[in-house]
Amino acid sequence: MAEKFYITTAIAYVNAPPHIGYAMELVQADAIARWQKLCGREVYFLTGTDEHGAKIMRAAQAAGKEARAFVDGMVPEFKRLISLLDILNNDFIRTSDERRHFPGAQDLWRRLERAGDIYKKKYSGLYCVGHEAFITQKDLVDGKCSDHGQTPESIEEENYFFRLSKYRDQILQAIESGEFMIFPESRKNEIASFLKEGLEDVSFSRPAKDISWGIAVPSDVSQTMYVWCDALSNYITALGFGSGNPAPFEKFWPADLHIIGKDILRFHGAIWPGMLLSAGLSLPKALFVHGFVTSGGQKMSKTLGNVIDPLDIVDRYGKDPLRYYLLREISTFGDGDFTEDRFVEVYNAHLSNGLGNYISRVTAMIEEYFSGRLEKPSVEVLSSVPIRKSSTFFTLKEAKSSELETVSISYFIDRFVRPRYEEAMQRYELKQAMDVIWEVLRELDAYVQTYEPFRLVKTDPEKTKAVLWNLAYGALSVARLLQPFMPGTADKIFSIFGVDKKSKDEWRGVTVKLDAPLFLRK
RNA sequence: GCCAGUGUAGUUCAAUGGUUAGAACGAGGGAAUCAUAACCCCUAGACAGAGGUUCAAUUCCUCUCACUGGCACCA
């Protein structure tokens, strides 16, 4: 039976249309999900939307809509982005879904209550009349609310709290032992030191009179769940936890990987595991924490006019170019920058001039010299056209220590490219894995230069066949490696060379047909 | 303020206690013509600053400067 792999993105907050950060998170999750599938795992990939809370209520009000109508209008935008980016999610959960989400969230609450970890306590906070909500110290400028310029009132009210402090040692232990992994290492250190400083209990509900748009506390309808139990629980409610059909939950939980942004590390690295421990459920196996996407070095904002709309980019350049940029040009775990100038530069350099041009030149020669058809040459013929010694291959550490004088293209790919690629993927270093692919392309372009098949064909057609075979083999290998990242492009390449992508057999021949260049220069 | 981390070519990144610190994009030049004037080759260009440890430091230590993240109820 296939091993399972449960992967999630954070649920997107729908107070505004989808932004590039969510697009990146989806694409990262998708690349990993596709990779896991290729490795033979049974993948369950969840994404969704977070639709409750005061901010949504305010956004709805500003739009002159009821909360329900507002979120219902917003969700299709998120789904459209998902479909335009070729995201292969199995499921989409909405926290406002009373049938799928509410029962599980309330069930989770009851479990925590049964564990004795929910208690009532006076909560005192700074209440801003303008916000009609509590604000924090950070919202204050000179003691006044930065948005409304008013001095907040200090108000006390009774809320439920969750005894998070009780689980600190267990959480810390799980993180330090590697039972609950956090990528990258720096984020693991960050959350570990946060835990070491000590954990306080967290407020877990708000009076319903203040926030009606949410999930009622099961035992007390005068209170609405605060975000933790409402939103984090999506990861299990989507699997049917607390519903009539918990089978998927039993099969797929715990999550193998939660993909999140650095801004919500604490919730996923402390509060969520605390809740799970209290409920007697397993902890997720790992957290993947990415950074932010800026634009021109600054946070995107309407006033600066530097907001990048992912839907617009897909519209004008295509889905795979955007996927490419988000996965390779933005460092996997760090922050990254997105400007259209840079995007076009990269598009031309790596996609048009690099990948696209390579496919063009190879297919053109095969079509021109051999009517588009090539059979795999014999080993003897192939061994007469190894890659040159000055190539990147011979600068690899692994190669330096070997005694090899020359090496074939297929040996190069199987023994040196794939292991490095796989090693990067196992650490979820998506950019590094893609770097490997473009190194191969560079090697292949240089290989054309070494043997000059366009010249060689006039004197030695047999040898030319071997050279072109290797180039086609290289193109197909690149397509294979590309599958998690640029699935549409990978499929196109398989189809251009007339091979079945699903076949695991060795390629025996290619029938080439290129209708249009892969990426036209911009 | 406290804690953690980062500072390498115009830009994005890599590596290393010891011969010329790698690559990509961008720039300049050359060669080539299979290809989307793409590709290939060559050139220019960097270890934040100051001390220290060491036979030897970009790499280890200290300090200064700069930047980033965290210091909890923000999705």
C-alpha cells in the first residue's frame, strides 16, 4: 500500500482578493505534492479560506454587504487563482462551512474542555471604539490608536482561555527531538527560543455580542470561538474529524507538512501543537515556513501602487512562468522580491533563451536531418560522443573524486544530476532543485557546441544521430525533473518528443513535432 | 533595550582555516549559424569596517556600523 502524504497550505484570509504571497504558498505546496506523488505516495493536498473574525466583518461593512454575502463573493476569486495556477489540491475547506467545518471545530473545543484545559478568565484589553474591537500595544502611536487617533479604553470582559502553558515542555521536546520538524533551521531555533522564554495561556473566545460572525462555543452560545480553534482546526475538519465520516482523518492525520508564512509560525509552532496535545491527537510531522514577497523592496500596498496581481501575471505571461518565478527566483524559505521588470528579465533569460530555445534547436535539427524520427543508437555509438571534460559535470565534487575521463549524458543525469536533485527535494529546497535543472540545460547547450551536429551531419550522420539522441534524452530528462514545478511545460515537452510521460521504461525512440516555441520572448 | 541571525561582484546567490573566492542575470568583446540575434567562448567586477588568535582568515574570536527576524492574541 502506498505511503500517505498529507500536505496543507495555511487558509487564506478573505478580507481582500488573493495576493501573490498566497499564490507562492500554493505553488510551493503544489510542487511538493506533485513530487510526493511522483515518488509513489498517496497525497492529500488541502487548501482553503479563513472567513471569520472582526476584520472580515469590517471589510464586509465597508463593501456594504452582509458577512456571508461578502465571503461568498470573495471565495471564487481564490478558487480561480488555484485553477489558473494548475494547483492539484484534493480539497478546499471554508471555515464558514457550517456543515463541514463547524462540527469538527466544536468537537475539538469539547475535547480541550474535557481535558480540563478551557477555563474562564477576565480578559483585559485596550478597546478602540473606532475599531469596535480590542487592539494591541503595537497598534498604538503615542498611546493612541494609529488608525483612529483615539485613546483606547481599558475594558475587562470574561472570556475562555486555553491552558497552553501546560504543554510547553512537551511541544519544546517534540521540536528539539525532531519529532515535529520545522524548516528551515532558523525558524526552528526561533520558535524554540520563544518556547524557552515561557508560554502563557491564550484567550480562546470573544463575547458573541462583539463578534457574531464565527463559530459558537459549544457549551456557551454567548461566546464565539476566537481564531485559534476556529481556523487552525481546518486541518482536521477537512478530513472529517468530528463528522459522520472520520475515515479520511484516521487515514491521513497527522499532517506530513503544513506550509505557512513566517507571520503565523507561532500559531503553528506553539498554539496548534498545544491544542492537539490537549485533544490527544498526533502532532504534525513538519512545518515549512516561507518568507514574504515584496515588490521593489517594499511591502505591497495600494497606496504605493506596487501590488502584483497574480491573476494578471498569469493572464499575460502564462501559469508556468509565474510558477517558475515564485519557485526559483524567490528563495524558498527567505523573503523575495517581485517586480515585473525582473520577471520579464528572468522570463527571457531562463525560459525563452534557456529552456524554450534549447527545445527549439534540438527539435529543429531532428526534424530537418532525420525527418523527426530517432531510434536509440547502440551503446558503442553513444560512447563515441561523451560530454566534454571542461563541463560542469567535471567540476562537481563527486566527479572530481572519480577516475572517470569521460562520461555519457545518461550517466551524468542518473548518477550526478538526479541524486543532487532528490537530495534538495527531500529537504524541501525547491530553488536548489530547480538550480540543478538549469545546470543540466547549460550542460546540454554546451554539448551542442562541442559536437556541432549541424556541421557534423554533413560528414557523419550516424554520429550525428547519437548526438541528437543525447540531446533529446536530455530534453526528456529535464521534462521529468520539471514535472513538480512546471507541469504544463513538462507535459508539452513529452508530447513534442512523442513519448508517454507515465511510462517508466527507458526511452527507445522519439518522434518530434514542435508546433510553436515554448516561451516567446517578451 | 534584550535575544537570534545576516552583511561576498551593479543585482540574486554559493563556497572555503592555506595555490588565481565560484555561478547566474545584467554590461563589454569574440566566434558561430541548429535555434526564439538565442547558444558557446572570453573580459571587467566582490569578501561592511577595525582589532585579535594563527605560520596562514573571507572563513574562528571581539568590537563598531548596517540590515532582518523574534520579544505573544496580528490570519
